[in-house]
Amino acid sequence: MFITFEGIDGSGKSTQIKLLKERLEKLGKRVEVYREPGGTPVSERIRTLLLDPSEEIEPFAELLLFSAARSQLVAGKIRPALEEGHIVICDRFFDSTTAYQGAGRNLGGIDWMMRFHDKVTGGLIPERTYWLSIPVELALERRHERSGENQDRMEKTGSVFFNRVVEAYSELEHRYPERFLKLDGTQPILSLHKQIWDDLLTRQEKSVGTRVTG
């Protein structure tokens, strides 16, 4: 099963991924967790470049760099893990690119972006995507508390940009209701985890034909 978490920085994705991984592993499941961009030596080098606040990267070049890192991750890590029957959880996937580069950078609509992603990933689509939705103002506040003045290149982008990102996530939720699940990221951590877990219990692992139970 391939699960992804989406949302603007500060939405709590990392915490929920950690809780989900630990609970699955207690049931004896093999779980692999990756972040985007990153997960392979090449992808991590691209990540360093993309987040470097001293770099000025043209929007389309940014799109290609994120996608290059994703292509490497899919080929080198995600597909092999899925083929071995592991559960794969990814902190961001192509929906982030649709929201951040497609909408945030005004590079393309959802239809164009999805055709592009199909080429990048070889048609790989998450079975479930959890969107942790929080107000932009709260996300900016959380990121400031975490990073202070040492913000990376993406974090330095203004609130207008992030409002476009949130609007794109909302459109994705409406476009793909069978895959996309919006969750209130302002809820208590354990309440949010319970909603994710309860939802996961209802979804069969199509790739390996088994069900998560517990």
C-alpha cells in the first residue's frame, strides 16, 4: 500500500507519519517512510539545492528539479518496496508539486500537471492521500517558531503564494475524493491519528491483497 501525506509546512505531517509508522510496525508490517524531495542520494542532493535560501531558481526549473528527485525516488526506493509487499508512506508526493509549483508558481492547471506526473512516476498513484489542512496564518506561525529567521528558500515564500497552494489542495480534494481525504490539522495530535487509523482500517491494500487490522 502506498500512502502519502500532504499539507503546507507546519501542518503536522511528520508527527502523524511517525505515529502511523509505529502503529503499523507493532502489527508486524514492513513500513518504509520517505520524504520529498529526498530519499535517495541524488534526491537528497537536489533537496539541498532546492531549499538553499541563497539560490534563485526559475519556477519551471524548480518544477523539473522536484520532479527529477521524485523520479529517482520512485525508481530507486518506492517501487521496489511496494513490489516486496511493504507499506510505503511518503511525506509529500506529486500533489505537492501540483499545489506548490502548478498553482503557487502559476505553472499549470491540474489536468496538465497530472499528465506530467504520469510521465515522471511511470503512472504510480498513491492509494490514499491524507491532506492535513490548517490556516495559512497558523502554518506561518508554526514555521517561524521552528525556524526563526533561518528559513529555507520555500519557507520564505509569502502568504499569497501559500493561499494559492491551499486552494489547489482543495481542488484536488474535490477532484479525487476516492483518494484524497481532508483532515483538520488543528485537532489534538492523538485525535487526528485516530481518524487516520480508523480510515486506514477500512481500506484494503490493493497491491498485495491484504488488510491492515488491529
